[in-house]
Amino acid sequence: MPRAGEWFENTVTGERARLDVSPDDTGGRRLQAQLWVQPKGAVMAAHVHDHLHERFTVLDGELAVVLDGRPSVAMPGDVVDVPPGTPHDWSNQGSQVASVRVLAYLEGGDRAGAATVATLLLVIALVVIILLDVIQRRVSRRG
């Protein structure tokens, strides 16, 4: 399981992240990370989390967001809440690196059931696997 303070980078999508609060620190209920997105960087594709609530706070730069089919641009100080079950997508369409605080937590807080906690942990594990695959392919190309 990733630990607070660990860094992750996805050179394909232009994302770099530092995990500030690990699910291990919160009994699997939430995580918090600082995300830096290069200009033209983006999440892989529009997606939905059935039980996970996400909150993006833009610290610097701008974040283009499509939330339930509605596009908008979040600027420094703006907060974008993504309730569970909401299709969403985001990218950095600005000319500078966007810095964003990401908070992801289970809907229902402490009352969330074991199945929901397992879902969050599975999502995190899949993200780590994808990141490791990207890193491995990049290293293989160099060698």
C-alpha cells in the first residue's frame, strides 16, 4: 500500500503526485494528495467512482473540468466537488503547471461498509499498478 510522502509520476498523462495522507493512515476511508499537471496533461479518460467522493482544490494554474457533461474551468482558490456516481474528466488546458490538492473519501465517512472500503483500496491498487507499468515501459525503452 502506498505511504504518505511517496511520489508518483505518469509521464503519459503529464501528472505528478505526492501522497500526503495514505488510506493506511485513515483506516482505508480517505486519501489526500498534491497533484501537479503539466500543460495539456490530463487524466486518462472520463470516469465514475461508485462510492468515492473527490474534491479538487486548485492551488495554482487552471484545471479544465467536465462534471456530469458540463464543462468549466477552475482557477486558484476554486473547489470542485465530485459526488459518487458522477461522470467526470479533467485536464490542464492552461499554459503553466497546475497544482491541485486532491481529497478522495468514502461516501458515508465512518459508516461506510467493508465493501466500500475494499472498493477504494482496489481503485488505489489499480492506479499504482498502472503507474508502475508506465514506469517499467519507460525504463525498458531506455535499456
